[in-house]
Amino acid sequence: MNKKIIVVSSVAALLLGSSAVFAHEKAIDGDIAIEGDAANGLVSSSGNAVITGLGECLQLGGYSEDNTNPGCEGQDGEPEPEPEPTVEAAPEPEPEPPKEIVQIATLGGKALFDTDADNLNGEGEQALADLLVQLEKYQEITAIYVTGHTDSRGSEAYNQALSERRAATVAAYLEAAYPDVQVASQGLGESVPRETNSTAEGRQANRRVEVQVTAKSVTQN
């Protein structure tokens, strides 16, 4: 740091402005008051090395390599601080794609087919036409999956085959309406009942076809 008056330890008189240069290895003791132009000399924080305003280096008795003034080592005053590393801003996270919408419509088997039949009856065709109207609000439909179910009357093998045929009939109807959409079907027979098969009402609820529609968006009316 710069001082207007600097007092250092020395017993010898310093002739400021002279061309004499003190040897770097010699140390002197005593008090010297540095005034005038020489007061602009540099001194280390520990006071062990002094550079006068005329560029002459003084070394005192407490000198060591650790506290040498940088100006005595051929540098221009104190070293410049190293620039702080540039921190690049983290890229903004990409927005997550919207989740697909899955909707399941359940159609009663009695409203679609006659007893033991797998062809759509008049009510069944109307029920599927109504379903297509409901599906108009779904945009970018990507998949349709149809599952057929029966009640427990009859053999398990018969019910399994009947559920498969009924599901395939509904899938074919929807595939004709959505030729560019993947439509698949399966039958589960009597294995996944919704109600008890001990009552007529329960058996009617179990005879059904479920249509699962997957889309990317839905229009809110």
C-alpha cells in the first residue's frame, strides 16, 4: 500500500535520488524516514521490503523469500488477481411432452348382441354410432383397444370364444371408422366379472364390451 511518510529500520543514511543501488543480499538496521518523492515507494504488508519512489529496493533485517515485495522481483507492483472462471448458465430444461389421455367406455353386451350371437343387432349399431360421436372430442387418437366379457353361464371355453368374437366385431366397426389408428381386441370370457353372477342384474353387468381409447389431447366443450 502507498504511504506519504514511511519509517523503516536502518542505521545508515539513504541518499535518495542517487544512482547508488543497494545489494539485494545486504540488510541494515536503524530508523530512516522516507519523505518527498520517495514517499511513493511500495512496502509489503509485513514491512520487510521497501521500494522507493526512485525504483530502488531496500532489504531489511527481517527479509525472507516468503514476504518479498513483488516489485523487487521485476514485477510491476502487486500481482493482478486471477480472473474468476466464467460460469456458463445451465440450459433451460425442455418442457415435458403432455401425457397421453386414456378413456375407457363400457358398452353393455345386451345392447350390442342378441343372446349367444356375435353380430351387432340394431341397438348395437346405434350404440357404436353414439360412441363415435363421443370420440370426436379426442384429438390425435393413437390406439383403440377392445375387450370382450361374458357372464358365467355356459362353459368357460365357450364364454372365452364368445368374448373374443364379440370384441373382434366391435374392433372391426371402429377400425372402419378410424383406418389410420391401431385397433386391437381380446376376449377375457368370464374371468373378470364386475358384479356377482348369482343374480340376473349381476350377470347383465358382466356381459359387456370395453373400449379403451388413447389420445394426445381432448377438446373441451
